Amino acid sequence: MRLDIPLPSTLTLMAVWAAVEQAARELGLTVTLRTTSAQYPGSTHWHFKQGRTRGIVEATYWPQQHRLWLSIKPRALSEHTLELAERLRAEIERNLLPKA
């Protein structure tokens, strides 16, 4: 399952990273992995977990294509991970808005 997050064209790599990681902190998520994905060269790929609950929500930012998305592997898909992904997406989108 994949949830695309629209990105304003003016965002920098650091702004996207900051928005993603700040959203995770605000939701009390733990980053269990931060790496790059061989499938998307130059990307940043995160795994987020909430406490001891099962299931991981993944985020991928691919700057070359200016794309950001969340995903849940089919074996980890549950009501909890879906709700967590929706909350994370909303928080990231909020963090990406220009500050007034």
C-alpha cells in the first residue's frame, strides 16, 4: 500500500527530511532504519515503528523525481499501521506548509 505526499516545488532536501523526521517525533515514532533504496538511487528511506506494536510504516523521499511517499508492506498491513500512516502523512503535510 502506498500513500503519495504532494510536495511544493520549492522544497529543499533538508526541508523534506526535517518535515518527515519532525512528524515522526511528534507522533512518538521510532526511526528503526534510515538508509537509501537501491530501487530509487539517491533516495532516503525510513522505517518507523510505534512502541512495541507490530508493523512498520516506511517513508521514501526521492529528490531526483521530487517525490515523497509512505508505504506499508502487505504482511504488515493492519488497521493500526494504516491509521498510523494516515496520521504520519497528515503531520508531514502540515510540516511542509510554509510557516507564516
